[in-house]
Amino acid sequence: MLELTPEIYNEMCIMKIVDIRSAFLDSFQSLGHQIVPSSGLVPDNDPTLLFTTAGMVQFKDILMGKEKRSYSTAVTCQKCVRAGGKHNDLEQVGYTARHHTFFEMLGNFSFSDYFKEHAIEYAWSFLTKHLKIPKEKLYVTVYHTDTQSAQLWKKIANFSDSRILFIKSQDNFWAMGDTGPCGPCSEIFFDHGSHISGGLPGTAQQDGDRFVELWNLVFMQFERTLQGDIPLERPCIDTGMGLERIAAVMQGVHDNFHTDGLYHMIKTSKLLCPNASSKAFSTEDIPHRVLADHVRSASFLMADGVLPSNEGRGYVLRRIVRRALRFGSYINAPLDHLSELAPYLIHDMEKTYPELLRAEALIKKTLLHEAERFEHILAKGMRLIQESKSCIQEGVFPGEKAFQLYDTHGVPIDLIQDILSDEGITVDHEAFEVCLETQKASSRQYSLGSQGSVFRDEETENFWNSVTQAHHPSEFCGYHALEHEDYIQLILDPSEKSPLVELKHSGCVVTQTTPFYAESGGQIGDKGWIKGPHGVMEVSHTEKRNHVFIHHGTMQQGTLKEGDLVILSVDAFYRKKVQSNHSATHLLHSALRHVLGAHVTQKGSLVTPERLRFDFSHIVAMSEEELAQVEEWVNEKIWENLPVKASVMPQDLALKSGAMALFGEKYTQEVRVVSIGTDTKISMELCGGTHVDRTGEIGFFKIIHESSVGSGLRRIEAVTQSAAFQYIQKVTTEQKRMAHLLKTTPLECEEKVRNLFFSSKQPSLISCKVERFLYKNGILAWAIVQNQDHKSIKNWIDTLFSKLEFDTGIFWLVTEDKQSVYLSVQNHCEKKLSALDALKELYHACNIEAKGGGCKNLAQGKWIKEICKINAVHQLANFLS
């Protein structure tokens, strides 16, 4: 294959992917199309889709007539992922020329502006005049009843009948669903030449690589109903052209993986694996193709806010990463291969997709963590599957057994299948799914029985939607004023699902303008009062539905009537406490990035008057030292009494200025930016919430809890102002009471408890004299412990490490019937040395059959009495050196 060096690109005038992308957008912009940025990979307007799979997804509401925009024609280069749900190309990636989990889709759209003739003319002009693709290399297909399109192709392209292929297959007729917009397609194919096997569309050889579909023009001209297809009054155009496919044509190759977008990644993958072996594959490129594609899709998904998990989008991402790791294991790729490959992708694409650069640290850290996790699961899965092979009958692994491995031991079903497929064994997926559905049904029944239904009342939701969609959006005036006068426009009774003329008891009030902040972005809604000429309502909370602010409350006296001029008064004390906690979350976000790294990003929050909750991306639990550093950083900024400013600016300018945006969040073109201090490195975020004027108003910040809320997600709960002071008082009081019981001072409580624990848990000192052996790289401790239970010796080892200075310990537990050996490694040595590996090496050196298990810092196994323990200590010391 031709080496695609920069010099060759220049000599051959080959268009790079970045050039093709720009040429497409610029060309259609010159024709009056609005350039619309790519939407995220997580659709915000279609819960039925796992990921954005085509350019039309972000325009779905426009195409269905639910939304109107300021433009009637658009052009995009859309990020797409097809790796889950009905659009799933995962298993084909690496083996074919054109399957990808991530790709970019070029598209032009007309929302009832132009139709077939202009769509065909624009496509033909771009391919043959702008890109200068020879006419004789192109063929087109039309739906078998669409004679109009065929005539237009003859007119515009001067095609003969042999170049226009009528296709009867439903592949050439697009539909959004069982009902809704639909219409025929016209596809443009490129002929790579007779040296490539394959035939024209509609022939028996159509699946070959010779003729490749470049562009699909969808003529959305019908409305599909249960009674049949009826013509649309305002037909639309939706087109899509794979950027990788057109790049292959422009760069003179027939394989997408040989274009500049992926070949350089493949080449880099090979350089990072100098000891790779690819004997299991027909070509050495296959595993590297998989690695390049999967790192690309995983990186883009994480940049858009998706993290590996065991369900939904996160599960698909984990499958992509684990498939890459499996192929990496085939070629002996190092554990950090994916995380080291990611920066090369980011460097190539950061100018077009700056979100990759913002998420680089998160991407690298997550890929490495998934690799380490997968290594453990793979070893465990291999062992459990080998132990279960007696269940295999006629080359089929029972689905019930596969479910047991999945449910009890956490071995993923796709990993089970991957491992067994190497031996030609299949898994009974049907039986597995039956077991899975049974478990899900049981879980749902338990959940509903213990907690009640978690689903919203559909009738109530429909009521709210019908009322608010017909109402003008509310105007919020509460950033600088806590009191405002306006007329009541609407009174509602949610329980009766009806509007009211007069409110006498409980209900909802809507005004055009309000100082009440409606619950949004994690910040809870305001409380307060609405005072009218004939009564007062106490507002319990404020929410937002379809941009309409709704004040929920109960009448304290009199009545309120539609049309009343009322005074809306926010509870200032309540708002002040909420603002304090909200501004503290911004400082906390920055502090976490300073202490833990730039991979930390906000994944959710809750701001109430009492406390704040902040979810963020991080792989492991925070240490006490890290938590202390975060607290110190936040409090330093509070005591500096920094100014807090808000300004409105264009989104692109805000991001260029350094403002933080939440991954996966959809923002308008004009955004509100909240800055703390004059240095943007302190805190600068896109945020619509309310904040303090200066950080000194926060008073004091105290973390009360840090925990896990999912794979790669951590949560911090904290308090500020008087709540922080009360928390410190409570802890101090409890500490004094504990000190009194222990007959010591509060500062010496820990030492007293440690001594009590050590004396109560340690085995008899007569039978466990601890010896220390100095070796080349540190200190090795060893001891023989007589007649103690296993739980006792584990606690004793933990305590011993806190008392004595040594790196590694080996301890024998001797009872009447057997001997066990424990090998322990200090936490700071874990990354350099695995206790389990050291134990296996010791067995090998002493010619003992390896029998044991454990993890990185503590391993346990059986021992043979005849082996000299001193000899074992020396053997272990030699291994450690």
C-alpha cells in the first residue's frame, strides 16, 4: 500500500479529510445553506435512539413539523456512532473496508425549500465539478416507481439508461417509522475498478467492494399513515454522504482504513506495539484497524459525556473498549496501548472537534482503567469458563450457565462468547435472554412492591404539555431583583388537570415575568410569596415546563384571580443559602480539576439550601489527603472574597475564552458565563443559575462525604455557611464524648483506638515474633503465627503495616491440620509489584504446585510443611530484588 506521507499528499494533490469536510460545508454555504454544527452523539430529541446515527437526527422535529428554525436549508458534518441497537456494525469492524463504529456524515437538508431537481443538481455538481470525479466512474439508483428522479438524472447528468438502476428493494425507500415522513431514495455509487471484486447494486455480486455507495439522497415526499402513504404538502430533502468513503475515492484507495483519517492511527498503533504478533489474522492490519476505529469512537463518546457502565450507552461504550482490548491481547499490546493511542487521534481532530482536547485527560484515564479492569475480568472469565466446560453439549455452551457466570461472577456475555468462539463453541443466547428477562421481571416486581411506581402519570404529563406549549415562554428577572410586579396570566389545578379562574386553596400560578428561579441545572427552585389585592399564596417551589415558569403553592389568606396585579417576592434568606451552595459547586469543580487532573468534569449536581451534591468523572476513590487539598483550595478562594460576575456572550466566544461546558449538554447560541475572580483558571463556567456576588458570602466549605455512584463516577456531598459550622460543631462534640470515654484528649483519640485495636486483634506475641530481612530494594518482614483464625491474621497484617516499616511481608498461619501462607504488599508498592505474582513466583522457585489466589496487595495460598521457611524468605527476597 502507498505510504501516505505529507510529501506524497502535496505531490499528488490528494485531498485530506479536513479539506473535503471544509469543501463540502463551504460549497453548500455558498448555495445559501446554513452551516449547522454537529450535534452530540447522545440525541437530545429522540429517546428511542442510543446514539446519533445520521445527520437527520438533530433535524427530526423540523422534518416532522414540530419545530421551526430561522433557516430553511442546512448543511452539516455530523458525528455518528453505529454500535448499539438496530444500527450495530461493531462485529464487522476490522474485517471489511467500510464498517466503522464512529464515522462522519456529510449532509445537506431542505425543509420545504428545494426538492428533487436541486438536490440532484447540487450533488452532481459537487462530485463532478468541485471534486472532479470522472462522470464515467459514477452510477445512480432510483426507487423502481420513481420515474421522475430517473428523468432528472438523465437531464442533469446526461446519463444513459445503463447508468440509472431501478431498485425495488425497501433499502431504496426511507421511512422514519411505521408512521410519519417517508420517501424514495436515490443513491450515487462509485466504481473502484475491475481489479476489485463485486457487482452493481441489484446484482448477486452487489456486496463486493468494487461499487461503493457514496451519497444517499432521500426525497421526503409522503406521510405514512395506517391507511397508506399520502403526499406531503411541503416535501423535504435529507442527504447523507460518508466522509470516510468519499475520502477513499479522493485519495485513490478503496479501503476507508487506508485514508489519512485512519491509516496514520493504524501506523501509530503498530509503532506502539513493536513486539506484536498477528498470526491469528489473515492480514497483520486487522487488529490495528480495530484498535484505531474503537479508540476513535470511544474517545468521541467520552468527550460527549458517555462513560463505561453496565447498561445503556455506557454498556455499548464498554463493549467497544473491551473488543479493542481483546484484539490488543491477540497481538500482545501493552496494557496502556489504548490510552497511549488516544492522544494521536485527539491531535489530528482537535481543531474540528475541540471537545476531544477538553476531555483528553478523562479519555486517557478511563481507557487505562478499563484496561486494568478488563485484565482482571479476562483472567477470571477464562478460569471460570474452563471450569464450566463440562456443561458443553454438541458445541453449545448452556445459556443458563452463561447467565450464572454473568449474574454471579460479573463475566459479560460478549466476553464469554468471544472466549468460546476461539474454540468454535457458541453460546445459547436464547436461554441466556430468558434468564435475564426473568431476573429483570423479579427486580421490577421488588422495586414496585417496596418503593411504588417510579413512572410519571402520563395523563398529568400530557396536561402540562398541552397547557405550557400553548403559552409564551416566561421571562426570568431574578438575577438582580427578588421582588417584581406582574399580572396573573394563568391559574392551574394539577390535581384536577384544569385551568382555574380563581385560586382558593392549593394550585399553580403563571405570570409572564418572574423573579422566582425555576428548578434547573441542579439548582432547586425558589420559595416565597405571591401577594394580590385579595389574598396571599405561599410558594413552596418553582419549576419550569417548556420554558414556562410555574409557581406551586397554597393560599395563606383570601384568593388570587386570573388578571390580578400581584407582587412576586422571593424568600431572600432561602435564595441566599442556595446561591452560596451553587457558587461553592463551581469552586469545587475547579478544585477537583486542580487536585485530581483535567479529566474531572461535572456529571450532575444538586443545590439546595441545606447542602450541595456534586457528581464528577473520576476512576478511583479520593484519598483523605486529596479531599483535604480540595477543601483547602475552595476555602482559600472563599476567604479571598473574590468577585463573582456573569455575562452573556456567543457560545463559541465563551468556549474560546476558556469557559467550561458540561459534556453532552445542549446550549443555545447565546450563553451565560459565570466567572469567579479575574483569573479564568479559578472558575469560568456556562451556567444559568443564581450566585453570590462575592465568594466571601459562602463563609466556609466542608466536605461531609465522598462515594461512588457508578463506574468512573464519584460523588461529593458538602455544606457551607451555617450548615458547615453546625457540622463541625457536631463532629467536635462527638469527638469530645469519645475522648471522655477513652480517657484521653480529642487529638489523641485515633492513637488510643489504634492501640486498643492492635492489642485486641493481634495473635499471641509468643508465637508470632516478627523478623525483618533487609534486601536490595527494601525490607521484607516475616513471621509464623500459631493457631489463629484467618480473619484475625488479616486484621493483624493490616495493623502490623501501620506499626512497622517494611515493604513486603510473608506470614505463615499454622494450625493443627494445615499451613497457609499470606503474602502482603504495601499500598505504595502495588503498581510495581503484585502480591499474587510474587506468591506464584515463590511457589515456582520452591518447586511447589501453585495453589492460591488474591489481588495486588494481599495473596493467600496453601503451603507444604516440608519446605524450609527461611529458604522461602531468601527466594522471595531474590525475586523482589
